[in-house]
Amino acid sequence: MKQLAFYFDASSCSGCKTCQVACKDKHNSPMAVLWRRVYEVCGGDWVRKGPAWIPNIYAYHMSMACNHCEEPICLDDCPNKAIVKDDHGIVLIDYDRCMGCKYCEWTCPYGALQFDPIKKVMTKCTFCADYLEEGKPPACVSACPMRALDYGHLDKLTQRYGKDNEFFPLPKEKYTKPALVITPHRDTRKAGNNELSIANKEEVKP
């Protein structure tokens, strides 16, 4: 199986949220259901240089959807076996089997699975599998004006960009092995282990 993956260039993302809007538009998601979310990460302090205090501020954006993990916890923990992984590594939900219990939402460290209050089932990014069959890219990828999003086979993306995805607000990769490759923003290195926060929590919370 060739695992498909998303690529995200955090150094190019302007935080415009066009990817987020394109996803909602394509899938006609109900209010408060965001399969792709753009996190606004910020932090900083003051550094004394001689008699002056200089602001040491860092900020970047993270566009995040389901990472179609190689070892998806949601699939393992679904009590009704409603979550499956297809031949391309895409993690999908069988709506005929889903009973909306939200176990998958509780276990996913990325908050990717969200309850649809109208259909009464769990929902998530489908990697626009229908578009892929037509030879088109996912809606979020084609909509990004900064070309900060792309997709491809995980091994090829990793070979091209490397794989260094462990920075705030992402969890450790060992938990699910996400099919995600990121080029970090320079401020992820600048921030280091300093305290960071998500500025738009109310918008991106599952």
C-alpha cells in the first residue's frame, strides 16, 4: 500500500483560512464542524539588552485536518468497527456502521473526528477521495493561495522535505504515526521550549 499524506509548509502559510473555507464548502459541513482547522500559535517575552527591553515574539499558523495516520487510534478504538483504512491509506468512516458514540473523537490526539449534529454520526476529512478518483487534488490543496498545502505519497514527501513534525501544538508522532510532512516556520525553532498558546481556541476546538 502506498500511503497518501498531506504536506504543509508552515513557513509559507499566511493564516488566511482559505483551505478551511474550501473544505467546508466542498463537503457542505454544518455549523461548528471544521474538518480542516487553522491554528494561530503565538508566544513571546521580553529580553533585556543593556538599558532596553526588546520584544522577543514568535507566531505561526498550523493548518490541520485528519492526518490519515499509519496507525490510527480511532480505527482501533471504534467499538462498532465503523472506521476503515483504504488501499491508499486514507482513513474513512462507514456511516452505516457509525453510531455516533464519539469514542474516536476522544481518542484522536489531533481532534480530527467531529460529531455531525444533523446526521448524528462522526465525520472527518476524507482526503477528498472522490476528487482523487477524478485526478483532482483535495479541495484544501487546490484552494491555498500561498501553495502551502500539497499531497502525495508519504515516502516521497518525506524524502523530499524530511520529517520533523514534533512541535507545538502537535503530539508525539509515536502515538499514531501521522501521514503528515511539515516544513516548520522559523518561529517554531525560535520558540523552542518557551511557553506557547493557541490564540483562536474557540474557533478550532473540536
